[in-house]
Amino acid sequence: MEPRLQRRVQRYGWDLAAAVYEPLWQAQLAPAQAGLLACAGLSPGERVLDVACGTGVITLDAAARVSPGGDVVGVDLSGRMVQAAQQRAAQARCSNVRFERMDAECLELPDHSFDVAMCALGLMYVPNPDRALLEMRRILRERGRIILAVWGERSRCGWAELFPIIDAEVTSEVCPLFFRLGRGDTLADTCCNAGFNVTARSRITATLNYSNDNQACDAAFIGGPVALAWSRLDDDARRRARARYLDAIQKWRHLDRTYRIPGEFVIVAASVGSGASH
């Protein structure tokens, strides 16, 4: 997919998903988010950038961890995600955080102005992840660090058939390289290529729990990366896609009609300057 088109698909797709994203995905993504924050080891007084911050769930958590004296900036390509994050911060009366709409590949932020950059499950959507990593390296201070989480191996993510199901109904691929960064050591290698020294890497297995067919389908089709494509399908296409997806996840449906679908996340930490990989 042409990069400019991919950015538009992501921007407006996540605008559509913003209102339902948290109830459908927050619990499912919690293991990856908790793992990323634990790996970050944030300390009071640090300045943090959260790239692809979504509705600000881990941004506000990070803000609490760097207080007093520190602050967090959350950026996202989706304007509606940014608005939701701003509302969350206002409700929490969190004063050391701010949010802006911004492209991960072109961060409108000064050089060497942050101690930490983190990106939780956002790098898979960026047309050029290498450029995004170079931008994050640019805004980091000497010995600054980066912590990234992406979805893992395609074969270990039970919902992965979602993409070819949608691709069969639209004229261009949706998230064509979604699982590339989760393969083997690809994420760590990509960080090294951007000039980082990898200091930690791990894989986390998780289970995505859904109470019924509707919740599983809503999470897949309206709460995530294919939301824009789904919004443009007619009723017949939606019925076909829904039936194919339920068939694909049928093996994880239990007698009580709930779903427990396997998933995997990859987390990598790296630093600017000296560091050792392990």
C-alpha cells in the first residue's frame, strides 16, 4: 500500500474506532502494556514521549510514575484518539501530561528533549517503522532509552485471519506488514539498524477473552485497525466477513459461548549510547 494512503487509512480508521477502543481492547492489551511499563523503569523527574498513545491509558500511568518533576507527551495520528486521551487526563486531573496529534514518522518535537520514548502496539501500523525509530532516536537525550511492544508471531495470534478476510472484500491490503516486526528478532534488529543498543527483549503470551460472538466481532471489525474498511462494506460483505471470522476463531469457542483466543506480544528495550544486548 502506498504510504500516504496507509496513513489515511490508519488515521480515519482509528478515528472511527476511538469511541469503542477501550471497552473492547483495554483488558486484552493489558499484559503488553504492563510489560512495557515494567521494562521502562520510569523514575520521577524523567521526560517521556508516548508514540501512538491512543486513548492515553499508559500515558497517564507513565505520568504518575515520573511525578514529581517529570512529564509525559502523548502523540497519535488519530485526532479522536487524542481527544479521548485529553478527556481522560482532565477527568484524572493529571497536570503533567499533554496530548497532540502527530505522525510517528515526523515528530514535531525538538532534538534531544526526552529521556524515554515508548510505543505500545503502534509501530505495526506505521508505513515506515525505520523512519519512526530514527525520529524517536532524534528526540532522545544521550543515554535515553526506548521501549517498544508489538504483536508477536502471526501463528501465535488467533485473530490473525481478520486481515485476509477483510482484504478479500476491499481493493487494497489492510496493514500488509502487520506481523513482520513480531517475527523472530526483527523488532530488535530494526532497533539496532536505527542506531540503538538493545538492552532487553521478551515475548509474552496472552489470552484475548470475549463473552460472545458479538463482542469478538466488534473488537475485530469496529474497534481496531480494519475499522475504516469495515465502515465501507455493504451488509452482504459484512455478513460474509463476520461468518468467515467466526469460523476462523471457532476452535477457541467454549461451551459457555465465550472465546479465549491466544495472542503474543514482543517487547524490546534499547538505549542511545552504550548498552549490552541480552
